[in-house]
Amino acid sequence: MERGGFRPAWWCRNRHGQTLWSRLSAYQPRPNYMRERVPLPDSDFIDLDWVNRDHSGQPTVLVIHGLEGSSRSPYALGLMRAIENEGWRGVVMNLRGCSGDDNRLSRAYHSGDTEDVDYIVKHALSSCGDHPLAVVGYSIGGNMLLKWLGEERTRPDIACAIAVSVPFNLGACTDVLSGSLFRIYENYFMKRLKARIARKMRTMAMPVTANELSRLRSIRQFDDAITSRLHGFSDADDYYNQSSCRQYLGGITANSLIIHAADDPFMTPEVTPRTDELGPGARLELYDRGGHVGFVSGAVPGKAKYWLEQRIKEYIKTNIAG
């Protein structure tokens, strides 16, 4: 299944190595971001970080990051630097509370929050003129993107979409992260999630007390006690069932590329959709290896290559040609 030009580095074939390499090693230099704060209809805001914003006449690439990520996440930095070098316009959508400044409301973001995606896509398009917009989503950002593409709504026209390492079934993926071998990932996310809620407790009411927050040990517990209650779901299962993108894939008509690795440590092979579940616009590229938002190649560790950046640019070029 390793096709489309990707070959994992011989020194980084393990799924955990693929997942962690770019996060633990020196990565791309930071692009020259320009921040824009976009007010939302509910009095909150979203911070966007742009590169080459003034390059009128060029395509625009909008990126949606993953759980507790931001424009500073390694994959976002790498892609934005590649876009900057290409001369295109690029922008990262920092989900509510992820830009470095806490958002104003008790609610934040969640894995199925397509209202904010819709609003920001339309905002980005308003600056594109007649030039194309591509949208890239990583992990839960990919879940948001695919759900948005497949929902029955009036969507603005985009040139194409790319979704990487998507947790198509949120409940199943959350349970995988709670397995004993993968608690290192869950512990990382929980530390960041709990820290964000603890900060907000200083200025506003939250669904749990400080003592209750300290006793939360898993993402499922966090989603049951906090995410679901802040965003109108009855419990974690209701949140996962309504927000997982897999049930929406059949409605995708826009040109969309889904890049996934069978060895992704955040999920099991059963989570991966079948090709007959995909809508007419969607294409799945499934690889044996690649980890979670990894896809590291290259002959030696000191000269690692991040194949995703090249594949994403290649797909965008194909869809904006002419």
C-alpha cells in the first residue's frame, strides 16, 4: 500500500518513530506569520496566522490543526514554510483557545465543530478574489473538514481539500489512546486540555470543580465531563456519535484527498473507511506505514524529508491547474 511516492525512512519505520520524529527533532524554521483576529457572531474570536497574505493573484491554502495544536505545531510550520516558499498565500486557523490567548467563552472547540470551519472558509474566500482556495485538515482538523464537506449544507466552492490522519470514529480512537501502550499520547493531550480548563476557571464557570478536573485521567472522561457539557451533547458517546466524520463521507462531492497510514497508533485498522463509503469527490490513499501525521522519509536522520508537504502541494497543484 506504500504508493504515491512515499517510502518510510529506513531508520524510522516504526509507527511511533514516524509519529514522534518531527515533534522531537529540529524542524522547519518558523514562517513569517502575520496574525489576524476574526470576530465571530457569538462574540468570541478566531486567530488566523497568515503567510504571504499580500500575494494577490495566488492560490490560498487554509490549514486546520489537530487536538491542542496551533499554527506552531510542527506539521503546520512545515507546510506553511513550504507554501511561503511556493509564493502562495497560506493561513492557519487556530481553533478557539489555541492561538496563545484563551477565547472569551466557556466553550472552546470540539472535533465536530463545523460551524467555525464554515465561517472561516467563507472569511478566507472573501480575500481570494477569483483565485482558488484549498483546505487542509490534520487529525481532528481533518475530521472537522471531512464532516463539513459531507454535511447537507450550502458550502462555498473550494478548489480541493486534503485530510491527513483522520480519526474517522472518535469513540474508537479515544479508546485506543487509553490503552496501556498508548497512554504516553493520552497523557500529553490530557496535560494540555486540563491546563486550558484550569486557566479558564480563574475567570469563568466551568462544568467541573478544580478537584473534579484533577481526577480526570482519560480523554473519554474529559469529553464526558467537559467537552460534551460545554457544547450541547448529553455525554461523551453522544458527542462521538454525532461528531465522527465517517458517517458523512458519502456526501463528499468536492475534490478531496484523504491520506492515512494503516499503522497509525491513534487508531485501529477497523476505523479506516472502505472505498465504497466515500462520496464521488473523495479519494483515499492508504499506506502501510506513516504513523500519525508522520510520513517521514529520507536517507539519513539529519536530512529527514517530510513527504506530506510535497504530496499536499502536488495535489493542490493538480486541482488548481488552469
